[in-house]
Amino acid sequence: MDLQGGFSGMIESLRYWTHFDDLPQPLSEDSPTTLAMGVFDGVHRGHQELLRRVIAEAERTPRGRAGVLTFEPNPAAFLFPDSFPGALSPLSERIEQFRRFRFKDVVVVEFSRNFADLPGKIFLERFLEVFPRLESVVVGFNFHLGHNRDVNSRELRTWLQGRGIRVDIVPALKDNEDSISSSRIRRAVAAGDLDLASRLLGRPYCIAVSGVGGIRAGSSAQLFPPPGRYHCTLVGEDSSREGMMEISENGNLWWEQQIDQIHYVIPRCDLKE
């Protein structure tokens, strides 16, 4: 199911950076790269504005390519597992959204203690080896990297511009005077305000699943709405239909088995007591 709509593309290179000293194969030196950097949890409307800027810049550049560097798991989930409420989107959904925006290259940093302990500028030195023709980078205003978040977006711009690489810092996108952010969407989902979550995402909030029976507590890294019964849409490979889902008090998610194999459950806003 097309949860974004409008764009279409094909990722030509998906690479995983599993250890700081084990670099993925560098991207081609023949094509200048415009790169988006961030976690992009949810790929919400603010993220989408950032991604559009990258695509537009790459298309203006002769032989330009649009790339994304993202992190999995979310560094906040790795560093603060007891307080992190849950992801808005699994890596597979983020990659699908990148494809729909016509990105060609995706590099996934498999976030671990090996990366968490690195000073930001040490990471950036190696990062440049992965992108030898890096022309420009686009990040959000609240972007940080490095041990104890020691490099912010402004310091990133200064450091990269000193090496001839342009940096575009995207300001917060507002909704009703408040910034659109993954944290704000998490709060809306946790409170059961799926209307607000969907408006900030720019598409329905969906929970990635696989199979026919349900998801037991602890087996999904995604954030669930509050316990209760919901009208929902069950989405399979080639079909979808309306149904019901239930989230139990202990965090299990169950749904009516109206489709043999489903990929997404999309809860609606009309919670049934």
C-alpha cells in the first residue's frame, strides 16, 4: 500500500555500516552526493520537507545523486532503553519512504556502543570516506551526533564548510504553533490521539506486523496506542480491508484474521471501550 503517495523511485545502493572501523564500500566518486542525515523516525512532515530539499538539490546538480544516512536502532532507544517509549516506524518502513522520495543511496549506521562512544568529529572524519564526492548535507535544526551529542547542527555546518561541503539546516515545521517532531507524535500515539499523530505524520499511523495471529508484548519495537479496541485497516501484500484490533493491558496486539498475511495494522481514532 502506498502510504506516502506521489513519488516513486528505486534505491540502487543500500549499505550497512556495522562497525566504526569496518567502513561500507564508498559511494561512487563519479557522482556528487547531496545527503540527508538523521534518524527520521516516522518520516513525518518535517522530515519530508528536509528530504524534498535534498532531492531538489541533487536534481539541480549535474550527475547529482540523493543519499540518506540514517541510524538503526534509534540512538535514544539504545542509550535510554528504559525510558524510550517506542519507535514510530521500523527501518523497513523508513527505507520504503526514502524509495518513494526517489533516493538512490541509503547508508544505515547500525548504532552500537562502538558508535555511541565516538566524539562526533572523529565519526565525521571516517564518514567522509564513505561519501568521497559529498557536495552538500541537509539536516534538521535539532540534529546532534557524537558522544554526549557533542556536535550540533551549527558545529556540523562549520566543520563541513571548512572542507568545502555545503550544509543546509532546515528549521522546524510548525503545526498549530508547535513544532512537528517525532517526540510530539509519540506523545500523541501514547495518548490515543491518532488524528493528531496522522496529521503530523502526513499519513495514517501504522504498525508493521508479519503473520496472522498478533504481536506479543516485547516483540515489537514500535509504539502502540493505549489499551482498548480499535477499528482498523488490515493491509496485506495486494489487498486491505477494515477490521478490529485490540491492545491488551499487558501490551499484546491482536486483530481479526481477515487476511492471511498482513504487513500493517492501521488503528483508527474511534477507540471502542
